[in-house]
Amino acid sequence: MKRVLGERRAYWIGGTATAFLGAALVRLISPELEASLGWVTLGAGHFLVIAGLTIIVFGTRRNPEDAFMTVKIDTETPKRRRIRSSARPPG
């Protein structure tokens, strides 16, 4: 996590600030306003929350060359080992 946050700190800070600003518009300012201005601030607040989360997504996105993991497949099957117990069964 530290590697992701360290490399793209601006995305995290900008996205978080944008999302909190949008939430403040929706929860604090919009209910106090009347009529169409209240509806406009409500819509703008929701838009800012979605935009802030999108900015954070860009901050966590991987580079295209690091996106897929390569796995080396062995063609040789490993030999099975037989587990022997120290106690012999009667008989």
C-alpha cells in the first residue's frame, strides 16, 4: 500500500478532497437552500463525489506492463513420495 500511495499521492489527495467537497455539498449546503438552487447543488455534489472516486481510481491503476502476472509452467510432473508410518499394521 505504501508503494501505491507514495507514487501517486496527488491522485489520492485530490480525489479525497473532491469527494469530501461533494459530500459536504450534498449533506450540509444543499438542504439549506431553496427550490432550484438546492437541486443544482445536490446534483453538483453527487457529481463531485463520483469525480473524486474516479480520481482515486486513476491513482490506484497499474501500469499496463505490470497488469498481468506471468507464470512459468513446468512440463515435468513431480514424483510422488510415499509416506511410511513407523508402526506396521498387524498381519
